Amino acid sequence: MHKVKQLNFEGQTIFCGIDVHKKTWRVNIRNDEFELEDYSQDASEEQLLNHLRKKYSGASYQVAYEAGFCGFSIHRFLTKSGVNCIVVNPADVPVTDKEKKRKTDKIDARKISRHLSKTELPPIYVPALEAEHVRTLVRQRGRLVQDQTRCKNRIWHLLMFSGLKLDVDKPQQYWSRKFLTTLQQLPCETEPLRMSLDIALDEYLLVRKLLSVATKQIRSLSIHPNYSAVQKLLQTIPGIGVVNAMIIMAELQDMNRFKTLDKLCSYVGIVPDTGSSGENDVIKGITQRGNHYLRPSIVESSWVIIRKDPAMLMLYKKYCSTMIPNKAIIKVARHLLSRIRHVWMNQVEYEIGIVG
């Protein structure tokens, strides 16, 4: 019996598109010309790598999958194993009308591998492992801030819905300890209502405690040698404190990856959506695409800086002469991003009163 000779794909490139799910992956494999395989497998990087090496021995492999719930662990494993792997923004994958209306895992995997073979998929930035974990902590704090606001709103709703009245002379600002004591001692008509209010207050206090822990951890990270230099520079900008500086640094990671201010503004989402056709140019509102963790932070800092820097106030007043304040502040936010970029890249402190 003749020995079966193993195929050798040396010099060829195998393209692999993965539609990633929690328990299974849909995998589509092709070369420069043809689709070679389409199958489902368990959610395992090792299984995929072993399959590629066994069936397409000697080839170079290019793998792509869409960013999502699974993060960058697949990318890191495959890259460490010598595979060229990229992570792509789902919105950047070209899609036909038919693919939109007949969406399946098979179509999604095929779409990724096809465009990967044509080098039509721009990869997104993959942060270093430690930097990603810092960003995770910063985002977790942001979620706790939202949870705290929801808890406050639930308590106010419970008071209004149940007809519970607060003494107008009692402190109500900043949710101070005195105000919380007032709520805890508020007379309720029935025991179930008292229990409901106590549970809502306990939930708020728990979230507030967790928020305090996260904030303290972020403050300690801001003086870590890996971050302290940039942190000190960013905090010289009026309106940017420790937390906002950490948000900016954690989300942007490396300022050098933004070659121009326009690319930075596009990433943050401080640009308008446009729709042009022929002689018709339509400028829509602020784009829905952007970094939804960073953009609110930049806009929040913009409202502060116009009160502390006369040059930025002058710009704001200029824009307010032709547009409403909420639109004018977005223009100011672009100037603020320009100053953040300048301070970060040139390693210089911010100077108040500079126009331009």
C-alpha cells in the first residue's frame, strides 16, 4: 500500500473568517480564488489552530473576526501562535442588501473571509493586556455612576408615587448623610412601603460604596509610573481632573495612532454625519458612531473649560452667535481635543488664554 503524502501549502495564504458566538464558531476558509471550507466548531482557539495546521500545512494564515463580547483573547492567542489575526469593527465589514435581509452565521463568516482575502477589512486597535484591564476598570466605574443615578431616580419615583412628602427645610442636595438619615426616618403608612424604601436606600448605599472603591483605585492608578507623566499633563487642562484624565488615557491608549486631529475627532465621535448626492450636501447632527465612553467625558470637560479659560469662552461665544449652545459646545469640544493632543504629544503643560 502506498503511503499517503501530506499536502504542503507552502507559499500560499489561507484566509479564515470567524463568526464568533459563546458556544460555537462558524468558520469560513478560502484561498485567493476559492472557498475551501465552511463548518461549525466549538468555541476554541486551539481547535481552530490545530485544524489549520493539519489541513493546510505550511501555509501562512490570516484570520479575522468581529469585535464583540469575546474581546481580544482570540487575537492574543492566535498572534502568540504565529497567526496573523485581526479584529474588525462590525460596521466596517461591507455588506450587501441581500446579506442584510438574509443574515445567517454562514453568510457572516463567508463575508468576513471574502473581504479579508481582498484586504478590504481595516483592523481596529488592540490594546496591551494591562492597558485593556485599566480601561475595563475605568468603564466599570462609569457603569457604577449610571447605576447610582438610576438608584436615586428610583427613590425619587418611590417617594412621589407613594405620596411621601419631604420637609422643605431638610437638606436635599448632594445626597448627604443628613439627607439619607431623613429618608431612613421618613414616616411610612405601612410596613411594606417602609421595607420598599429601605431596600431602595440600601441598594443606593451599596452602589455608592462600590463607586467609592473604584474611584480610589483609579486615583491610585493615576500616580503609577506608567501613567503619571501623561496624567500630570492632562490635569493641567482646565476641566480635566483625575477621573476624566484617566478616562481619556484609558480610551485613547496611544495618541500617536491618530495621525491627524480629524482622525482623533472621528474616533471620539465629535464629527457630523453627512449625506451628499450630486449637488445636494446634507450635514446631519453629530455622528452616532464614536467612543461612547470618551465623548461624554470630553463634552463634560468642555462645559467646564469655557468658564476657566477666556480663550475657550471667546470661541464658545463666537459659535453661539450662529448656533444653539448645545451645538456650540461640540465645536468647543473639538478645540479641547486639539489641545489634549498637543499637550500629550509634545509633553508640555496647558497654557490658558491661547487662541487657536
